[in-house]
Amino acid sequence: MNNVSITGRCSSDVLKFMTQEGRPIVKFSLAFDSRLKKEDGTKIASFIECEAWDLLANQTYDNVHKGDRIGLTGHLVQHKFTRKDGSYASIIKLIISSLEYYERKKVEDSPTAEIKAPPPVEEEDLPF
């Protein structure tokens, strides 16, 4: 059985692509605390690449943002490949089957979060 549940924070922008068949796919990275700690007791963060397809891809793209705390359920896949230098490598991805929203990124953390109203214009400043 290959079933994974994990909670963490979206650590990258959610990128959306379309397959040649027209199916939507999104990719992003999830940061989560590992069970390991540094010598000073601080937690060590780990990261996993995540993908969602079809309707879940569209919902993820529209609703998940960098910094959001989310819970994911899905299965793991391993992709093996050859690097440009000829060495072999692999990456493990989480293919998402369900997603839960736990906490939105605080609006104050976003550079565009605070939209300020333009300053008031005095009638004498109007050109007409």
C-alpha cells in the first residue's frame, strides 16, 4: 500500500501547466518538520515536491498560496533520470488525491497585502 498523509506549508508558488491532452497539472513544494533536530534543539525542515491533476489541480491553483498551511493525502512516485553530467538521480514526488486547508498565510506577510487608497484629491487640484 502506498498512501501518505502529511501536513506542512506550501513553500513555493503553485505553478500550473497543461498536458498535451489538455489536462491541468499543478506543481509546488511542501515544507514540513522532520523528526530530527539540530544539536541546539531546533527542528529541521524537509521538503517534498507535490503534484495535483485535473479538478484538484484547478482548485489547488486557485486556493493555495506560498506560506499556507495545508494537509495533503496522496501517494508517492519515484522518477529516475540522467543528469547532464551523465550521473543518475531520482526524485520522489507526492501525487495529491485530497487537500485540506488549515491556515492561510497572514495577509500582512504579503508585499501586496495592504492596498492603500489613493490620497484624497482637492477640488483645486483637478484639471477641469
